[in-house]
Amino acid sequence: MPNYKGLLTTDNVEQGSSSTSASGGLTIPKQLYGSLIESVRRNLVWRPLAAIAIGPGQIPGSSVDVDLESEGNPGLDVLEVAEGAEFPMEALQIETFNVKPKKYGVRLPITEEMLEDGKWNLLQRSVEVAGYKVAKKMDGLIIDSVRANAGFTTSGGATLTIPNITESMQDLEGNGYTPTDFIVGVEVANDLRNIDLFVHADKSGITNVGQALIGRIYGMNVWVSNNLGNGNTGARTDAYVIDRRHAFMYAEKRAVTVKNFDQIYKDVKNAVVSFRFAARYLRANATSKITTT
């Protein structure tokens, strides 16, 4: 059986330590975990925009039931009442759906020779890349659900236009929602940067091109998602106008976790990265998708 305490009790090869004490051995797990969290946060765009975030402590079993008021509360209305007549009886309509997080993960095996002879810390770098992939996977799961269930679609031409944006905003506003965020891929971001209205508005807003938040338009935050376009999750030219208070949610049964173990008989160190996660749209009409060709 693998020894899951391997890195807690063996020599810390990467740090050049010969200590076999628990305090010395703990160095690697602490550094691995810290690197992973940093990488995950670096690439997230969609996850922070979730209307509901359900953590492990809120999921008593393997899944969770979510209660949602029916859109517009069609079962409850205020009516005119004649003198002496009974008040009409109305009631909220509640929809319930179940969300069951699935497990995702990867194992990173690194031989002692790779650690000893490598020009850089291969185990550290492997975990950093895994962290990026975890972030990409989480964002991708959210995108897949939102994209498949968007209540409205605005069909554009070869490039994004201002009328495309305002039409999608109208879709939301006509159903009682408020457009709060505009999420685009790199191709659509390029279209935006060539629209004078956006460029002039951006002069008083976000100017750091290294940030995911690149500006504002018509009161909406504009985000560039690395998971949209360039061969990643979703259509290459999709863009999304959402009301972040109602668009989507996620449930996380297991936070991103790193487990380390040695395979002494192979002279190999392993880091296992895993999480249990599910994403789901909340209200379809809180999202309008813009497609360009």
C-alpha cells in the first residue's frame, strides 16, 4: 500500500535538508499546497461571479437540494378585491433541483533522479501547472452549464458590435434582470478594443492589460476569460451578458486538496491533486449569449 505519510517523514530532497523529523518533512506539503492555491486563483474569472457558492460544510451527503423561487412568481399576484369579497389565495411557487459534485483529479509522479538532476524544481512546477489546470476545469464546468442553458442568444456577424451588446442587455432587462457583467473571450476582447465607445470609456476605468477585468461598458464590468477562445472550453466566439445575482451557482464538496506519498519501491514521489465540484445555471433568462462568426 502507498505510504501517504511519505513526504511527512522522509528527507526533503528539494530543500537540501537531511532532516527526517516531522517538522523538516512538513516543508514540502506546505509549499505544494500554497503554490496550488496561488495558481488556482490566478486564472479564475467565472467562479467569483457565482450567485450561490455552496461549500463542503453545507453538503451533508453526496449532493445538495437547492430551492429556487419560480421566475416572476407566477403563482402569487396582487388582484383587485370587490367590497365584501374574499381575498384571493395566492402562493409562492418553488422549484427544487439537485446538485451532485463529481470528483476530478490528477497524480503527479516525480522520480528521485528528476529531483536530483533537474535544472529546476520539477515537483513544484508540476503542481503549479496542475493548479492552472484545476482552475481551467472549474471555469470550464461553469461555462458548459451556462452556455448550454442561456435563455437568449444574440447572433452577430464577423465581429462584435455595440448593437449586439445592447440587444443582449435588453433581453435581460425585458425579463426583470439587471446586466451586471459582460464576459468575453480573447477574440471578442479584440473586437471591443477596436470599438471607440469602449476605448473612451476605458480611459477612466481599468487600464492594466494584465488583469481579467479590462473595463466597463454600459455599467457592466467587462471580463476576459482565458477559457473562452483559442481552443479552450466553449465556442471560440461566444460572449455572455449576465446578471450575476441570478445566472449560475456551484457546489464544492471537497476543496482543492493535495495528498503526497512515496513509492519507495520505485524511488518516486507523488502529489495527488483532487477536488469535488459541480456547477449549474440558476435562471436561464439571467444570461444572454452573443455569438459571432
